[in-house]
Amino acid sequence: MKQYILALDEGTTSARSILFDRECNVVCMAQHEFPQIYPRPGWVEQDPMDIYANQYSSMTECIAKSGVSPDEIAGVGVTNQRETAIVWNKRTGKPVYNAIVWQCRRTADLCDALERQGCAELIAQKTGLKLDAYFSGTKIKWILDNVEGARELANRGELLFGTVDTWLLWKLTDGKVHVTDRTNASRTMLYNINTCEWDAELCALLDIPVSMLPEVRSSSEIYGEMNLMGAHVPICGIAGDQQAALYGQGCLQKGDLKITYGTGCFLLANTGNAPVFSRRGLVATVAATCAGEPVQYALEGSVFVGGAVIQWLRDELRMIKDSADSEYFARKVRDNGGVYIVPAFAGLGAPHWHMRARGVITGLTRGAGVEHIIRAALESIAYQSDDVITAMRSDMNSDIRVLKVDGGASANNLLMQFQADISDLEVIRPAQKEATAAGAALLAGKAVGFYQDLLFDKQLNTVFKPYMAADERRRLLDGWRRAVKACLASEESL
């Protein structure tokens, strides 16, 4: 009898495999890190064979550690780092170049050139995205233009493109399946989210043959079978990591909002069955949707420096020895003492989008101590997230009242209470900490009838309610906005 679902969670620095039972509890997990490649400043690459090898190794290790027979696994779900581009020869199965990672900035000049040609509005209207090197399209063009013989092979129909999900499925099915799902397709800058099709005009703009692109399917259906240690198991769920977390948090209705607190912070709000094109610096994207169901969409905003500001306190300033110490020291003072930190270490992301901004600390007085700085660093995560939440409320013309949270910093009770207070909403933290992998598992399980009930309401949650007085909230937000203005003034001085 089938008793388990296997989730493959292929992230930016490691490949994880997690086995879930019928109640969506974690049974066993294995994780393998893989190397990053930095050939030049601002360039980030990975070896696609390393990605596959480490994902496969973590998968077999997870099953071996659990003692579960592969015959007991009902299906496999895949979630992945988004926007990373891989191009390979469909006859030999060999990549023509390393994977160009979502963080890579090598195509920034190409994006600038396209903006000067007036292409930004066209791309925004069709894809919901900003014209940026972050997304996959310009990465594919770079490979075709710079790898010897690649364009000729592509024009002859001999090359395939895929985001990491597509590469893994192609490898796991021995080259039989070349598909992606709508969530990953919507991050390429080639996919029209209005028609839910690859866009011929955008492909022509970047000189990318449509023949390279995978078939686009829903996030929950059977795509093919893999040989899992002798058992034939369907691969039946795919979603990019942030959309998988949105699904794993049960954000299935319009207005549902989640945030993943990681190195950065990713906020997604379900916008229902129609895309919302942002006027406030956010991007429209496709949410995970099951086969036969109407397509759902989301608004997304990315904060560049979330948990990384706590790592900065630990590694550069050496104010704390462990990230978990931040809450202990922040609680030693009753408030921030007027100190604000805007951690624009890599510029400011959504909704500001100031790439040359630099971090600032404001409000220092003779009475300000280490504890105030630590508290201000923690609070900066909530303030930046609130800027995105405010933009979402405006774009959606909706008073969002509930925020679901996951990721490492969500374990910090002080931060979660402050987020509830400063954003004036209820923060819900589920007991299930693996929201991304759980989302992939739930999508896969639904496709094969393993999860009839999606279990969202059965999770044990911790709820943080807002208690801050409105005038105190306004005072603190005014201080934050002054700090952001000081940060932007630092940009102008460069």
C-alpha cells in the first residue's frame, strides 16, 4: 500500500529530499550541498551535473535512511530554485554550458539595452515581470550568443532549455519528459501570463527558438515515471520554490498572503484568477494550480536582505555568536531607542528598486547600545516586509489581515510579534516548518489521490495578534520612512 510522498527540494546551494506521510509529517530528510562557481565578479554558475547528482544522492539516502520501500511511495513532487537557466544537447544529454544562476548579473547590460529600445513595458504587460537579469530569458540568449556552436545547434532544434525542475525531470525520466509547470515558466520572461503560452514575440525579441522550450503543464498532474531504485513511481508535482511555499501554507484564496523569511524575504499574495499588474514595484506571477482548475495568480515582492542582516551582526560586527541570540539581546531593551537600520547591502529591492542604495544606521545617540542596534536589525526585517505588504494592499485594493510565515527567522517570536504589530495584521506560524517541500508534496499527492484532504486546517499554528496602538505604529513607521530617505540620499551621493 502506498504510504508516502517524496519531495525533491532543489535549492540554490543544496539539494534536499524529504519523505512525507499521509498526514504530511516529515518522515525522513537528506541534504547534500553542491559547489557554486564564480567565474567573474557578479557571475554565478553551477554545474548541472552537480545539481542532478546531489539531488539523486539525497533522494537515495533519504529512502535508505527511512527504511521505506520505494514501492510504498505514491509519487514524487519537485520544487526548485527559480530563474536558473540550463541548456543541453537533447541527443547527448550534456549541458552546453554551466547553469546560469538566478543571482547572476552578467546580462544586466543586455537588459539596459532592451530598456533603451523601449521593451520594458511590453515585457511587463505580457509577463508581469520587470526587465531584469534576474529572470531566465536573457540568460538563454547569453548562452546561445557566447557558447561556440550553440546557436547553430539551437536553430537546428538540437538544444533544449529548462529551469532546474525541467532539467531534473528530463534526467529522472531518462530523457523522455521535457516539461515545466506554469509557475516556473512565468519566471523566464518568455511566458505570456495572460494567454498562458510561450510568447512568440518575446522569443523573437531575444532570438530564442521556441523549439528549445519545454511543454508547460499545471503544477499537479502526472508528467511521467521514474525508476526509483527499481520501483516505477510517477513524478506528479512541480512548483517553483516560492509558489510551492504559497501552496504549502494553504494560501489558495484571493488575498491570502505568505512570507518566507530566509537570507532575503519573499512575499507572495494570491490574487485569484486574474493577474494584478503592479503600480508599486511588485511583479505579477502565476501561482501553483492543479490540473483542471482555473489558473491562479500572485503578486510577489522580494526583500534582498532579511535574515542576512542577522548574519551581518554575527559575522561582520560580531555582536552575537549565534543568530538565535538576536532575540535574547533585543529583549534586553524595551524598544529600538530611536535607532533604525536600513540594510541595503545590495541596494533596495521591492517596492523601492534602488540598486545603488547603501545601508545606513540612523537615530544614534549617546545612550544607544549594542542591544538597540541588534533590535533595530531585527525590526528592519519587519519594516522592509511591511513596505511590500503596503504595496500589495494598494495594488490589490484590499486590506490584507492575515500573514502566514515560514523560513528560519519565523522562529523568532519577537520578530513575529513586531511584524504583527507594525503591519497591523495577524501572523500565523504553522507547526510544519517545511512549507516549500510540503507544497511540492501536497501538489504531487493531490495528482494521484494520495491527499484527498489537503490538511491545511489540521496544522497546529502559533498566532501573533497585533496589540500596538495606532499612534505608536505611525510614530515608528515615520521613523522608518525617514531612515529610508537617508538611505536613498546615500545613493544620490555616490
